[in-house]
Amino acid sequence: MNILHIGQNGVLPAEIDNALSALQRAVGGHIEVIHLTDKLAVICNEEGKLLGLPVTAALSNNNGKLTDMLCGDLVVCRTTPDGEFADIQPQDYPALRLYLTVLRHGTCYAAP
């Protein structure tokens, strides 16, 4: 599955198996799925804040209001109508920019 991996090395396209174990490896623990849109999801470590992982991204609503901070490595992918994960597409990037502000070493920079 083609994803965007967001972590300490920035925002990088990657390919991983579409399997729970691969997603858990990518985020370093149990996964939590946050739906950005009906087709786009960000997957994070569900205990990232409790474990004190570094803040990776700011999550906003469609009005630009900050709603949460995400910690640790993140995976961004599509979701299908039946709830399966799928390849991210270039046309997803504008929505990603709208809802997610990626932080790196305390500074903001744009996702692709």
C-alpha cells in the first residue's frame, strides 16, 4: 500500500503491506485511526501522548481551528467505503494540507 509516512525524517512516500502488523510497525505500537475526510485517514500510535513521543503534527478542523496534536510517527492513507485502507493519491494532498500541519524540530512545514 502506498502511504505517506510522517516522522522525524519528514514527510516521505513509502510502501508498506496493507496489514495490521505493518501499520503497527510504522507507528511503533497499537494504531489509532483518525479520519480526516470520508476518504483520507491518518494513523498514529494510540498511546503516543502517554509515551511522551514527540509532537509530529497539529490536527485542525475544516475552519482551521486546532483540534489536537499528534505524537510519534504517522501514516496517511486512503480508506474505502467498506473501511479498508488503500493507497494515498496525489489528489489527496490538498485535504491533507487543510487538516494536518506537520511539525519538525519545533517548526512547521507543508506536507506535499
